[in-house]
Amino acid sequence: MQDAFSQLSTRQNNDFTPSLGTRPSAGDAVLQFSFPVANLSGDDEAGLYSGTAFTPGEMLMFKYYKTDETVFRAGIRLAADNMRTNGTAADSSESNTITDFDIQENKKLMTSREYNLVGGLEKHFTNDNIFDVYVGGEALLGLGRDRAVSEETYVNNDIVNTSSSTRTSIFGLGGVVGFNVFIAELPISLGIEYGLSAKWVFGGKTKVVEEIDVDGGADYTAEYTTQNTDGFGDQDLDFLGNSRQYSDLSRRAFNMDTNNTVRINLNIYFGTKSNK
């Protein structure tokens, strides 16, 4: 048996075949659970998403082997919160004194929606490698909206209505490099993934509409836009400490960097076709 020598590109190998575990093939699928080592995926950072493992608010990630070397990857996150109240004030009594300036009808609504989709492609190299090395790319599309509505009718018939709506759109691109190590003969592998990512964030500003109807008096309507932070990342407040109001406001951000998200991946492989 001849000993191995020289560098990898020119060496002569011993006649030895290591056990590489159960390798996936065309038609197989993957459940992926990711644990972030580095996580810089906020709206003001370049990472597309953080982990996908057992944490509320994270992506659900799946993969499908189109061929032995070409893999589609997809992720999804859908989130919604909704709170609604509608109340009528109790009648005036000794324990509940009502004045003309108290609220008679009180309606409140608060909703939050967030939808994130990820799609991508991986190119895996030869199965002869002990490490399953791959390169890939992915794209992220995210849409979000927060909405709040307040409708108040007072005992004196005055009406005060306020609504606010914040919309956010996110588009991201990423290139990844990674490798997997298969565990014994089990359909399981552990790996690590890193790369370059870029993300555009549009919106993040809040449109506010105020309507006041004074019984027997002047009506008032106002529309304006606010933002939580300005271009320097400081709170955007006026000299009274209230949110600064704009008649026109545009807001967008762009971030690009390497290794904003580094993940350790646990992959569970399974077949999608019956052997019968």
C-alpha cells in the first residue's frame, strides 16, 4: 500500500474509502434548523435573517434536491397580531360620575402583519469529498404593516378619530458558502454557512390622520407623517418631545457586508418518493 505524499492537487492516495454517511440524492428534501453564531439581521443591518431553530419569529427553512448537486432552498415567515376593543360607558351613578368630557363610545383597533419569503439555489460539489461543500445564492422579500385606529365619541357628542399606518418593504440578496458533515450512516448532517449579503429597506414611516368633530363648533382634520428615528439614528422629536410631523417624507436604507449572519445548520434528510 503506497503512502500519501505531496500537496492535495498532486498527491497519491492510500487505497482507503471512509464512511461518509447517508448522502442525499435527487428527489430528497431537507428540514433545516439553524443556530446563528453571528446575527446582524435587523432593519439597519445587512443580514437577511438570523436562525431558523425553535425561536419565535424565525424563518421556517426547507430544501429540495432537484439533482444530486442542485438544491432549491426556501424559507417562510408569516406573523400577525390583532387586538380590537369596543366599549360603551356605563350610566352615571354615585360610584361612576360622568361629565360631558368623558368618553361615551370607545373603539380601539391595533393590527400588525409581517410576511417574509426567501428563495435560493445551492450548487454542491462532488460526493467524493468528505465534506459536502457548496456555494449558493438567495433572495429575501419582506412586507410589513402596523396599523392603529382610535374612535372616541364623548358624552357631549364630540368625536375624535385617529388612525396611523406604518408600511415597510424589504428586499435582500445574499451569496453563501457552506459545508456539511454527515453523521455516521444517519440521514443527518451538521454544517456551517457564511457569506455576503445586501439589503434594501423602504418605508418605515408612519402616516397619521386626525379628525375632530366638535358638536356645534369647528371641525378639524390633519394628515401628516412621522418617523421613529432620523437619518443619524436619533429619535426624531420636536422641541416639545413629540414626534416631528412632516407633510412629505421619504425613507430608505441600504446595507451590505460580509458575514453579517453566520449559521450552524442541523439538516434532517428524507425522501419524497416511495420505493414501491
